[in-house]
Amino acid sequence: MSAPVIAVVGGGQLARMMAPAAGELGVHLRVLVEAPGTSAAQVVTDAPVGAATDEGAIRDLIAPADGRAPADVLTFEHEHVPNDLLADLIEHGTPVRPAPHALVQAQDKIVMRRRLTELGAPCPRWVPLPVDPEQGHATLAGFLAEVGGQAVVKTSRGGYDGKGVRVVSSADEAADWLAAAAAGGPQLLVEEKVPFTRELAVLVARRPSGEVRTWPVVESIQRDGVCSEVIAPAPDLTADEAEEARQVAVAIAEGLDVTGVLAVEMFEVAEGPDGAVGSADGRPARRVLVNELAMRPHNSGHWTIDGSVTSQFEQHLRAVLDLPLGDTSTTAPWTVMANVLGSSLPALTDALPDVLGAFPDARVNLYGKEVRPGRKLAHVNVSGQDLGEVRRRALGAAALLRGEPLPENRTDEKKA
Amino acid sequence: MSAPVIAVVGGGQLARMMAPAAGELGVHLRVLVEAPGTSAAQVVTDAPVGAATDEGAIRDLIAPADGRAPADVLTFEHEHVPNDLLADLIEHGTPVRPAPHALVQAQDKIVMRRRLTELGAPCPRWVPLPVDPEQGHATLAGFLAEVGGQAVVKTSRGGYDGKGVRVVSSADEAADWLAAAAAGGPQLLVEEKVPFTRELAVLVARRPSGEVRTWPVVESIQRDGVCSEVIAPAPDLTADEAEEARQVAVAIAEGLDVTGVLAVEMFEVAEGPDGAVGSADGRPARRVLVNELAMRPHNSGHWTIDGSVTSQFEQHLRAVLDLPLGDTSTTAPWTVMANVLGSSLPALTDALPDVLGAFPDARVNLYGKEVRPGRKLAHVNVSGQDLGEVRRRALGAAALLRGEPLPENRTDEKKA
């Protein structure tokens, strides 16, 4: 057989970071990019331009009219692809991974919550809000009374990175969204505002023939609803707690029949189901509640590029081709990923002399994007033995890429 | 400033393996490839076709007529570029790294031996052979008498991977090469056939502003004159021996004013200069003799992709852009690189199900080349704690990619 061809919808940094893995495996990547010169288009030789919602573009991605080899599988770097088209592609013989029946769980939060509840996965309390605005208002008011205080209203579809999420104390505060839903906008659901101690994430990979691998549970630190830092593995987690989180994620991957990489974002909450204080050191027992799902390589897994034997990007390609999955062991005791969200510099490459000079061990990964406020422009991974030092270095390198001074200890940054 | 642009001459696997590093650093790579679809052309979006000896192609690589950004620096994945042209480019303001005055030392073995001898670098005994065939014959015969037994005749230019090298016991055995040299072919030199215990290599990176970094000394195992396996770090080497080898390599990088990555291939010989037995454990003292130089990323450094914080490919890009160099620490006690030279399979990707299944921790790197006997098609890196196990796994994975059965212990390959 000739080299396998993987078609990917979406030309951002996630598709960009698949490219090195594809090269190493000898796999041909064909990426549908939104415009010439996107993050992925800079590093993928076969990058036709088209919209993810354009049926013709997707069909040509899979079976190019000009005679390039047809794709062996279709996958995604985001979930915004019409499922009817995907179902039709599958019917005509193209594997789509993850398949639409799985993908819908990452597209529609109401569908997802229903299914997770059926599977017995631990979730925050939640209810869908009726489309009728008066009924929706009443349901929301009742939910708020039940949970006491605040709750989180979410759009069922289209939200990401803190968008489509609003914390409310009264039903009136969601009046505009309720009206929008009634007018044909996205449906709404409401969830309890979980008093979490921190956020965790578990990354799982699963191939069609059933093999599943997970990476260690990580701690994910958000800023304004966007992932800003990931610590791998999550500090101060007992083996039992890590195993519980892992099992929740694996059960979801299997229960939803996910193929490829699945990121399960979780809340860690301090109390056990019955409020018991559990662990031997007197620390309250902890459990996890599922927050969000993403069926693709995810920001919480960028650390794997430098901190694990197999990166999430390579694993995703292996999984969607139904190839055996790779070793997910860590290559260092700690790896910290720091995101670069926006920058005061005209271009991030301007910071390379400073950042590479100050942090020779920093693994800098620039996405080739134009600078815009708050935009995900790059990340940095640092690995090592001492978590405090590793964090300080990762955050310092990210600060320099944002055009900011080092947070602290500027003078001792140069490693001996 | 906008993204730096690095122009690279040569479209093989070395340029291919620069691509992931360029992507991560946000650097634009423009590679002059020998033909469409070469190893590098598959993964580099800006890959004009042209010969390394074509002045117009090189000039267009640096300053494209169509208005693409000019290159900030010119570098190479092989040494076969006309030096006159490079000198002219430098005169007109394009940095060429390594510069021709350094590069010539990797192009011409007589020039290299003369300069290394001047620098005091330890070399095998050697003499250049006069172009006149009778004088050449006499010089060779005299050298053979002096060293006793055998010697190695080499073409001064054009040799690589065992080509341009012949072991002779009498001057008559080189008669055809002497005649060819007299007829305008490459000049010849003769070197003693060193009774080496093994081959070592030291990889150095140096930037124009002077910063130098080395990776640990490795053992390089050749098969038919071609690198087949590399063990990092070289086992059973004392700290003093490693430091001596390192210092030899650094002195060469500095003495020759190399910029970018330099690989110094060395022979390890068992006796000290005076035949003394030196070390405390009664083992004969060892010293190194310089064998060959390569001024670019080199096969002896492929292990760094998975076994070092900074790979030789990223380091080369950083060095030629005069950016601060990266940490060269290892990420595991042992990393073994096994080359795949030829295969009985129609395509190496055919072996992916087997090789990834048997060795989930193997870092497989396919070069996207058509299979031909003895051709460098791929390599595999395996890292770990136990050298015997690491070697067995790397060699096993390479065997599967060659279409061969596993060397041994087939049944226990699946990792628990």
C-alpha cells in the first residue's frame, strides 16, 4: 500500500501540530484550511482552502477531483462540521473518526449531559431550559432556588473557551439568551456552579478496534475561561483519585464510542457524595465531576509533545488510522505547559533571542498566527524534577513571549 | 520583524527533519529540493526544485523573484555546493552558515587533515598522494611500508557512507584510482588503518556569536561503511575520556569557525600515545582519533529528536540564525537509534501495524522515500533505563521496518 492519507478539517494550530507526527509516521496529511496561510497551511503541503460547512470542499478533501490519492479517513481539529454530511460520507465508505454519533456529544451540551447521565458519569446537577421563554425563565428560576445562589447558563451549541457561558444569580440575567433561544438561537441548559477546588483533565485515546490509552491526569488552570496553564501530572492527587478520574474518562470514551483523542475536562470537588471526610491525612475526600468534552487533540494535552513518549497529536493520527496506540508514559517527573494568549510584541519571533537565552530548556511552540488580543498564539513546555522551578520557567518563558517582563527573579534566569 | 526565513540546500531526510523544529520556532523554511516529492518536499510548503550546483536556483532560493520574503540565512543538508558562489553570496550580504571557509573542511579531506594537523587535533597518520601516478604509487608504497600491512586510500572529495574509501595492502591495489586522479579525478590521500576498538561521535553546535554546546558522546556502529546504530551516551566511557572527546570536537568547531551543527566522527583506540596502560581498572587507556567531519545535522545525532531536550535539527536552525542554543541534556538514561537501510517491503508504512503493536514506545521516523536496496529509509529511537532492553527494542523495530522477522524473543515483544 502507499502512504496512508488522513484528511483533517480545520487549519488552526491543532492541525499544525499534527504535521510533525504525520511526517514521522510517513502519513500524508491533507488539511482543509479556512484561508491561505493559516497556522496549519504554513506547514502542510496539501492544504486546500474551504469552509468546514462546505459540502463540496469536504468531498474534495476526501476524494480530490485532480487525482490525488483519496483519504483513508476523515478527522477534525474542531467539532463544527455538519453531521448529516458526515453520516453520508460514512454510508459511502469513508471512515469518519470520531463518528458523528460520538461527535455530537462534543457539539451539543444537552445531548452530552443526557448521555453522560445515562452512562452514570458524575456530572454537575443540570437541566435543559425549555425553548419557550416563559417556561425557560421559570425552569431557570426553579433551578436557582434548588441549588441556592448562582448557576451557569450555557448555550447548547457553539460555545468554546469561555464563550456561550454565563454565570447568573437570577433568571432575569439570562432574559436575552432565553429570547434568543426562542427566536431560533442555540438552546440553553443550566448547570450548578460547582464549588470546585481545581480543574483536572484526562486525555484518552481510543482506536476503532477498541484499544484505549490514557495519559496521566493533569491540572488545568484557566484564566477568563481559557486554559492558561497545565501541570502534568496533577500535583497532590492520590493514586486512587487519579484512577477514579481515569476510569471516568475511559468509561466516557467507550460509552460514547469515541475514536481518536478525547479530552475530558473535570471539576475536582472537595466533598464526597455524602459530605464525608475520607482520606487518612484528614484532607476531605475528593471526587470529580465532568465539565466538558473535546473529541480531538486539546490544549490540556499540549504538554505531551515534550513530556510524554507519544504526543496527543501522534496518538490521534494512530487512533484514527486504527494503528496500535503509543506509550503514554511521561519522560520527566513534571511537565508544565504555559499558554501565550495575546502579546504586546508585533511578532512572537521577536522574543526568541530573549526567551531562548533565558530558558535554554524551554520547548517553545509558536503557531505562526498574527498577534491579536487574547488569541492563542503559542505555548511553552518545560520539564524537570522540581515543580516550582519548572512552573517558574514555563510561566517566565510565556511572559517573555507575551512581551511582558519576567514575573520574578529576573537576574537568576540564566541557567549555569 | 516578520518570521525569520532559513534557506536550505538539499531536499533529503535531513531537511525533512528540520521541518518540525522550524514549525515550533515559527521559522519559515525554504528548501531547494532535487525533484518534486523528495523526502523534504513532502513536508515543506516552500520547496522550489533545483540543483545544488545551479547558481540561479540558489540565488532564487535566497531572494525569490516572485516577491516571497528573502532568506535571512543560507544553510545546507549536504556539503556539495559550489564554494565560489557561496563566497559571492556572503560578499553581497547573505549570511552563509557554515561559511565556505569552514565548509571546505567537510568537502575536502586533504584540506581537512592539513587543518586538523595544524590545530593539533588527534588524527590517524596520513599523507596526500601526489597527482603524478608514479609518484603517487611510490608515496603509497612508502606509507604502507611505514605503517605495516594495510592502509586506507580515500578520495579527497565526493566520498560518503563508505564510498570513496578503499582499504589496500599494496600500492597496486590503488592503481585505477591513481590513474583517475592523474586524469583529473579527485585527489587521493592515504591514512593508516586504525585498529580502533569502536567508533564514537561528538555532535557540537556553535553559533556565530561563539556559544557552543555539545551533546553526550555517542557510540556509532557501522555496517558496510554506513551508520546502522547509535548508542547515546557511549557505554563504558569514563568521564575523563568523554571530556577528552568533547574537547577535541569543541576545539575543531572553534578552530574551523563552524556555525551550525558539526558532527565529529572518531575512532576510539585502546593504547595511549606511548602504549601505556592507564586506567585504574587495568583497562588500557583509550584515546580518540578524528575520522570524519560533517557540518550539518548528522545520522549520529538522530537520537536527539527523542532523547535530548533539544534536537540537533532545532539546534542547527537556532545556531544558523544566531539564536541562543538549547539545552542538550538527555531525557532518558539511554537512547538507541537504529537505522533502516533498505527493506523487503513495498512501503515502510506497511509495517506500521506490526512495529507500533510490538513496540509501543518506539519512536518511528519514516523518511517518505521509495524503497531501494541499502537506502536510508527511516530510523527508530527507543529510550529507557536498561541498555540491553533498549537496544533489543530499537533493533527489533528496525528489523520489522526492513520486512525482517524480529531478531529474537518474538513472543515477549508485547509490553505489559
